[in-house]
Amino acid sequence: MHEKNLKKYLNEIEQLSYDSRLPEHATLFKNKAIMSKMLWDVHYYNAKKFYKESNQPFDQPSSLEKNGYITGELNEKESLLLKEIFSSCKQIPLDPFEFSFDYFYEPRENLHRDMERVNNYFQPSEFFFNKFPELLDPLKILIEKENQFYWKVASCRIFEVKPVERTQGFHKDAQALGYKKLFFFPDGANKNIGSTNLIDKNGNEIIIDLKPGSWLLFENSLCAHQAYSSEDCVGRPTIEIDIMCDFITDTKLNYTGVNSWYPWFPVLDGGLKTNEKFDYDELYNRNLKRLAGLCNISKSDEYTFPCEMSDFYEVSDETFSIGPIKKDTIGPIKKDKWFKWFKWFE
Ligand SMILES: [Fe+2]
């Protein structure tokens, strides 16, 4: 395969129907997820460090860091606008294959079924894109201070938690730590409407109780949580704005599909031309080669200096030569526990 077709090829794999998937495709997904976590960890650390160094002397207490969540209320005018924005979005069936190739997505069929079972989804309207910044911009500094990083919008999602007997079960999302969830509730959140149930960093179990026009920002990969619903609930409309750490804050809304969550790699195409190997496409393609197995991370019996090796491209490598796949390495009890752990979509 010509190396330029690698991205196209991988993109096609990710769009395959469930039945057409091969075990090798899962391997590629997993490799990508591991590389993603490594890069986001480094990016998160650097973004935090940069924020603290840019705000000296640094003495900002953060309730978000202390408790794992914060809430707030919009004013009356903003609350009305929030309702208007939600109403302008039309309900649509969930399309789990609506995601950008550059973005982390939920690939599992059983999770897609669960997402449909628990939530109704809505198409973000033009009105949403035009007017939502009026609600988000005033929160810019507060969100910076609480996160102790500058931030951008990773993704948006408009949904409603349905009245259902059970939701996902408590779980942590186990995603990049520099990525957090911000929910806006046009009708509020409580036991009658539907809410979010979380265990804060001090071990307290909380059912979020907020009036119409409120918001919740929580550390979805550090605090166990689940959507709260019951058959008697009326349904909880939600506008989800997912944020990610960066070196400058930009509240511009970013939407690349209902199942797009955050960029696999903490780099976005800014159209910036740098030089040779560091333009966006070059850099991205190089990482794809690495994760596709077109690089050697192997044992060696002699030292090499970087100039003596290429770490990303070996034409003769067989991309899909894999070892035996271990099946059922997790016992039945553990498996159930892990299953709950990773049902993360709220
Ligand atoms: Fe979750």
C-alpha cells in the first residue's frame, strides 16, 4: 500500500459495519488509544505547567480539583436562551458512525445500543452554533481557574436522558485527563426530571439537584458517575460541551459528529505551515505509521543514536501479522465489573 493511502485505509476500517470488522482492526484501535493516552498525558502536564507559570504568584484554590465537580447557574435571560437553543434542535436517530477520523470515538456495538436505550439525541442547530457562545464566553475565566489550564471545546452533544428503569451503572470514563465534561441543563436536573449521580473525590454519593438554567462541570475520568433516571422521570434535556486543555483559551464551538469525543492526538490542523516534517498532515501520517506497526519498537543488543535509525517506517513490515489472541482472560465476575466500568457515555 502506498503510504499516502494509509489514512484513507484506516478511515475505511473505522467505518466498517460491525460484522465486517476483523480482530486486527481492534488491535489498531487499541494501539491508537495507548498512543493517545501517552500524548495527552504529556500535553495535560505541559498545559497545567504553562497555566501555573503564566499566573504567578499561583494561589488559586480550585473546588473542581478538590471535589471533582462544580455547578453554577445562568441568569434569567441566559436561562431562557438555553431553553430556546435546546428547542431549536431537532431529535434525530443516533448514528454511531458519525465521527471524525481524527477523533476518539466509541466503537462498541453494545455501547451504541446502550446510548440509544438511555438517551435521545438531537441535531445541533444553526441557532445553537450562533447563540451558544453567549452562554459559554462569560464562563471562560471561571473554567480556566477551576481547571487550572487554558481550554478549548473538544466536542458538543445535545441529548436527553430518557425515563428508563436503569442507566449505565457507576463508572469512570478512563479517558484523557485533560478532557472534562460540562453539562448545561435547560430544565434543571433532579430526581423528578433525571439527573447525574456521582461520587465526589471525598467519597460522597450525590444526585445533582439544579434548577433550570444550571450547569455542571465534572471530572469524568476521576469521579465515578452515571446518568440518573427512573421510569417516572420526565427526561433530562442536556447540552454537553466537552472541554480539553490547551495553551490558549478559545471558546469556539467544535462539532465533528455525535460520536466524536476529542482528538486522538492533542494536535489540531491549524493550517499552519511550519517546515518539512512538521506540517499537520505529515505529523499525523507519521503517527499513523507508528500505530499501524510500520515501526520497530524492538529488542536490541546494541546502542543506536537517533541519527542511525528511523523510528517510523519499515516497508517490509507486515502490518497485520499478529500473535495468538487471548480469549476470555477475564473471569465472569471481573468481566461484569469491567463492563460496568467502561459504560462511560455520560
Ligand atoms: Fe461516563
